[in-house]
Amino acid sequence: KNEVEQSPQNLTAQEGEFITINCSYSVGISALHWLQQHPGGGIVSLFMLSSGKKKHGRLIATINIQEKHSSLHITASHPRDSAVYICAITGAGSYQLTFGKGTKLSVIP
Amino acid sequence: DTGVSQDPRHKITKRGQNVTFRCDPISEHNRLYWYRQTLGQGPEFLTYFQNEAQLEKSRLLSDRFSAERPKGSFSTLEIQRTEQGDSAMYLCASSLARTTRDTEAFFGQGTRLTVV
């Protein structure tokens, strides 16, 4: 079993829909990261959080440390949001990232 | 500073050849990471440096793989006697460690290796 599990693996949404991607992990962490990867490979960090909630534009990330669960929400989705969204953790006492397999999001106009 | 840069972006090589990739991190970042990503999977950790010291290596890093960061700035990842299973995207990331907490990691565009 992977230390980081994401759901769903694939998600297709109509433009304007509210989107939720979930991430569960099984170990103690110092931080959880949400990352965005576009075709071609480049990865962009969206959020790094260790508690509570963060918001940036139309993106919201929440984390529940007790339940070892995080969600990434996209409000008013747009075709340019189409990408792979990856959840990753920094384990307690560790420095490298452990990644989930990613959620491929397609937003249709 | 334009962020983390990797060179080359793409590399096609014949099986058995050696390849070397370069990563230039964000200049003030003291931590540098190498990850490998195969199609449809999330990246997997290979190794990381704090300044010039290589502090951790994954079991994925066989003896054909070697990484260096000689002056604590750029890093190279060399793969000797490449195999088809080495075909993947090789990602470099850097971060700034402050006391016991790390900042977010910034990633390069990756080097896509194809071994034929």
C-alpha cells in the first residue's frame, strides 16, 4: 500500500463546476504539498500546509491531521485548470517528498 | 533568477551508453533533490543534497547511478550502462532549509530520458 493515496485517479468536469480531489496518507508528516503538473513535465507547487486551510485564488487546500486526510478544491473550474494534480508528503523527520500517483483533471468548455 | 533549470530537456540514448544530466537550483537554495517519474506514476525520490553533502539515497539508486553537487550549487546525475528501464522523466527540485523546517520545493522542467 502506498503511503499516499489519491482519489479519483481521473476526473472530467464541465467548466464552472466545483472540483474536489482527495488525498489520504498513512504516516506522520511535517507537511503536505499539493502540486500541479502540466503535459511536458514541469511541476508547480500550489500549496504547502501542515494544518488548517489555505486559499489562493480559486484554489483551496485543507488538511485534517488527525484523520490524515487533505483535500484540494477548485472553484469555478476552467479549461486551463486541466492538469495532473499531485499530493505529496514530507514525512516527520524526513526531507524528501513522497508522492501520490496524481489525479488527472480535464475541464471541458 | 529564473528558477530551477535542467539540461538537457530531452535525451535519447542507446542501451549501454552513459548519460549525464545537469540541474541548476535556485541560487540561495541549500537543498537539492532528484526524483524519477515513469509514465502514469507520481515521482519517486532518488537522492538529496544539503549543500555539497549527499545525505540520503533511495534503494532505487543502483550502483549505475551517481549524483554529485561538488560546490553546493549545480548538481549532476549520471547513469552508466543505461537500460531500457531507465527511461523516465528525471526531475530536480530545490528548497531552502531554515532551522528544522523546510520551505516548499521548486521543480525544474525535467529531463526526459528515452533508452532505445
